[in-house]
Amino acid sequence: MAGTNYQPLDRRKVYEQIAGQLLDQIGTRRLKPGDVLPPERELTESFGVGRSSIREALRMLESQGVIAAATGGAFVVAEPANPLNSSLRLLFSLDERAGMHDLYELRRILECEAAFLAAERRADEHLEAMDTAVAEMEAALADGRGGERFIDADLRFHLAISEATGNRLVLHSMQAVRDVVRRALLTVVLIPRSPESAVVEHRAIRAAIADRDADRARQEMRAHLVRVERDVEQGVGSG
Amino acid sequence: MAGTNYQPLDRRKVYEQIAGQLLDQIGTRRLKPGDVLPPERELTESFGVGRSSIREALRMLESQGVIAAATGGAFVVAEPANPLNSSLRLLFSLDERAGMHDLYELRRILECEAAFLAAERRADEHLEAMDTAVAEMEAALADGRGGERFIDADLRFHLAISEATGNRLVLHSMQAVRDVVRRALLTVVLIPRSPESAVVEHRAIRAAIADRDADRARQEMRAHLVRVERDVEQGVGSG
DNA sequence: ATCGTTCCCCTTGTCGGACAAGCAGACGAG
DNA sequence: CTCGTCTGCTTGTCCGACAAGGGGAACGAT
């Protein structure tokens, strides 16, 4: 049965090939984030295909977050960050057996281990990033109406931790989980004394990471997340 | 500046609205996995829009893995599983700062904690699933030429574990990571004695989970993954 | 010279039509 | 019953067309 091994016989549709080629160019940095793509008609000529195919290819890349619509209708290469975000949200809304609790648990898994690794690998600059994030949280707290601002600072703190792990995939995964949790967190800010607790706990986490005490970092992170989850449940239950 | 809060002014493009509506129908199970979508022309009439818009909407859903092309060109609603897979692969190829090592580390984080949780929550049926998977691995091993088969059985074992956690998101995440790692694992099968070790280690993991010894389960899983990663590195280095 | 306005061109968004290719099921021959 | 063929439907792909909207050039006012 061996012998002549035939070509895989390129049955991929035109728009898929286009999308693939564009993706390659982005992957190899021949198209960098921020670059604007050529107009559709130009691509039409370059590839020698109809506009429909070009558009469908663009739609694929757009829905995957690789490119984004800019003003004036043109497309630009997006910052490499998102792909997981939308997918996780999609998955979460599609799989009815997945509940909020699953989300928190996944978050706990990722963040605890991230804290652990961060404690082992952090550089001083990461500590600084955490400090400014905590300071920003306090500022937002004193500011009063700082719901959004507080949450953003909180996010930056956790992001600084996963940044410190040096693992890009952990970073992206956390971002994705966080992105889905975000709405629920908006309620937790309204719970009395909850944000204050968060600041204290963040300091504890930061201290453990500064001491390079990985086990303590994981433990503090776990305590923090458990409390937040409990507060969210209460907040949802009562509010 | 507050006061009149205007409508978001539906500036969403037609194809986005179509995609959204279809996604809703899938999310609410009015369209179940396996169902075939109506032909494009029919959708054209239903929505009262041009075929291009329909096609672009379909392309978005297709590239997100929500629907898949079936034979005869028709589209069917896909099994809810994939969205993370393609995204992670995409992310991995796009973020040049992410290396294989990051991937293994993420896998280790997920699988170790999954093993931990599985030990606490497993039912007997999960143990059975693991047993059949291990048996299948041995069969594939005895069979000789069982590269694919061995890996599939291996996957089923790990899947059974995350199934036992009861956390759908953990399950999906693991699947996604696993999907990207898959190619690398194909090399590990060729390494002498590596598959045999895997069987032994799987048994140890299974035993710990059966004993509901969560800490031991995590530890065994970690040992297993560390060895596999080392073997892969050697395999790539030497072969 | 700088600023504001106007107008034109280009681009996208969207529609409709057209045709080849592929697949499925019907239909008839053996 | 099995096989080959034929027909009809559907997608894949191209083309042409038009409205809407933005950007920038040209132009006029200060």
C-alpha cells in the first residue's frame, strides 16, 4: 500500500489559505502589531482572488482577535493578547455544565501556582509593579467612586505576579479567566470592607513573594481568593 | 454630562449581528450540537440580508469552532469543546516569548491540581475510566506499532482525571494544552522504555486517587510529568 | 501663516447575480 | 439487490454596483 505518496491535495478553501498566509506574516513579524493592513482591493490584486474571499479571511482573523477594525474602516494588527479571552467567554457561555464555581476554581489553581512560581523567580522590578498597583488600589479606595479604577489596579497586581513567573501562557490564561470574572468582581467592590481586606491581603502576598517564600505566597494567595469568592457569593446572595 | 443615556446605537455590522443571533440560539440550545444549519440561501431570506453577510457571519463562527463544515458543504453545530484549543495554538504561535517550556509548565499546573481535586471528588466510574485507559495503553504497547493509539489512550487517562474533578473548565483547559503538546508527545512514544514508565506512573496516580490521597496524587502526577518532559527534551535533543 | 470649512476620493459594508464544482438522493439498467 | 448515471441543490468563488462614512486636500477667512 506504500509507494506513491500523494500530495495532501490542497482542498483548503481560498479564504482559509489567505487567512493562513496573513497569519504567517503576523507570526513572523513581517506584520507587526499596530501596522495597518492594505485595503481590501489591494489584497484582492495581490492574491489574485475576489473580494469576497479576502473579506471572509479578514472576518476569520477578526473574530480571532488577530486584527481589529480601526477608524476609517481599515484594519490593524492587534496587540497579541486576547485570543484566549474571547474563547473562554465563549466556552463558558456554551458549556452549560460549567458554573461560576468552576471559574473561581480554575482561577485559584492558576493564581496560586503563579504566586508560587513568582516567589521563586521575581525580580525587583516585579515587586515595584506590585507596589504601584497596591498604591493605586488605595488611591482608588480613598477616591470614593473608584469601582473601575480599583478593579483595574487589582488586575494589574495579579498581572504583575504572573509576569514575574516569566511564563507567558500562564499570564495569558490568567488574563482570560480574569476577563470572564470581571463582571462578578464589580459587585465585590461594593461589599463593605472587602476592598480594604484585598489591600491587606495583597500586601501579604507581596511580602511573601519578596521573601522568596513560595509556599507562603501560594498560601496567602489562596486565602485571598477564598475570601473574595465568599464575599462575591454573599454579595450576589444579598444584593 | 450625565442624564440622557443614549442607546448604544446599533452600529454593529450586519454580519456581527447575525453571528450573535446564531450564537444565542446555540447557547440556549435551540440549536444543539450536531444540528445542521439551514442553507445559506434560507438564512438569507430569514434574516433578509445578502448572502455575503450570512457567509461572513458563518466564517466568524467557523473560525471560533462553534460550527464546522460537514459533508455536502452544510454546516453543523460543533460539539462544545474546541474553542480553547485553537486559541491556545494561535496564542502559542503568535507570542514569540512563549516557549515549549511554558507549555509544559502550564500543563503541570493544571494536571497536578486536577489530580489533587480528582482524588477528593472521584467516583468509582472515574476509576473505571482510568483503568480502561491504562489497559488500552498496555494493549497499544503490546501491539507494537501503536503510536497514535497509545497517545490517545494516554489522553483518555488524563481526561478521566479532569473529568473526576467535576470542573468543566479545567477539563477544557487541559484538553487545549494537551492538544498543543500532542505533536511533541509523538516523539516521546519512540523513546525506549518511556511508554512503559508512563504505564507504571499512571498506575501510581490512579492508586493515589483511588485512596483519596490528594497530596500523593498531585505528587505522583508531578513526578510523571517531570519525567515525560525530560524524556521529550532528550528525544528532541538526540533525535 | 494658521485656522476652520467644504468637498472629493477612497474604503468599507452590503446587496444581487452569475457560474463551476461537489455531494446526495433518485432513478433506471443489469 | 447492486451499480452507474442523472438531476437538483448547496457551497465556493468571482464580479459589479451602490450608499455611507472618514480622511485629507483645497480653499477661503482671519
